[in-house]
Amino acid sequence: MEISKLRSRITIQRSEVVTDAIGNHTNAWVDFWSCAAYANLASGKEYGAAGQTLGSDTLVFEVRWCERLRELDSTKFRILFNGAIYNITSVDDVQFRHEKLKLTATRVPNKSNDLLGGGRAAERTSFAVSGEASDVELVRTKRR
């Protein structure tokens, strides 16, 4: 494995049950591991839904194997990369040699990812409506 190719930073998150301040149990994504990775586009496609054209990208991430990643699977983990969320579809310990892992993941096509476009920034602002504070997300897009 060529270490010089591991130029991208990814964060692997795990789904965990957490308890809030009043005792409710909810699922939350918690940062599990952050590491350098080689990211490559495996496939991409466009599809229409509700009058919009949406995209779906499948990426392959290669990371160095470590003991902490032994428990990695496609059901409880996801990847954050370049401001987008990717669901892991397969985990491959290449030739079972414990040298590198190939993680195949598909981008989650949700509204915030599509509006922000991965590289675009969102700005949060607060305002008061009849005495109650509310948060609104304003999205600024840049024309290229």
C-alpha cells in the first residue's frame, strides 16, 4: 500500500443509543475513528424524483488496517467525507492480510447534502418571533 496516496481525511461514525438529559433513548451518530484514506469514485448516476434531478455517487475508500477497525461493518457505521454523508455498503479486508480495508460507500441523498452540494457552506442565523427564539438555516450558493 502506497502511503502517499492516502491524501483524504475521513471520519467514520458509529450509530449508538444515547440518553438525553430527561432520560429518552435515541440513536445518534458518534465519531468512531478519523484517518487518512484514498478516495476514488466507483460509479455515479443521476435520477429524477419529484421533478428534481438528484445524483447518487458510490465511492471506494482505502484505509490502513488497524485493530480498532476490526469491528467495522455496513450496518452500524457510516463515513463523513468532504461535507457529505456516505453509507457503507461493504467492508473488504483485502485478501484477509490485515494491511488495508476497502470501504465501498454510497452518498446519502438528503436535502441538506443536495442543497449544500458538499463544498458549499451554510450560514445559520437566529431571529425572534413574538418573543420566541428560532433558528433558520440560510443557504448561500456560489455561481461558478
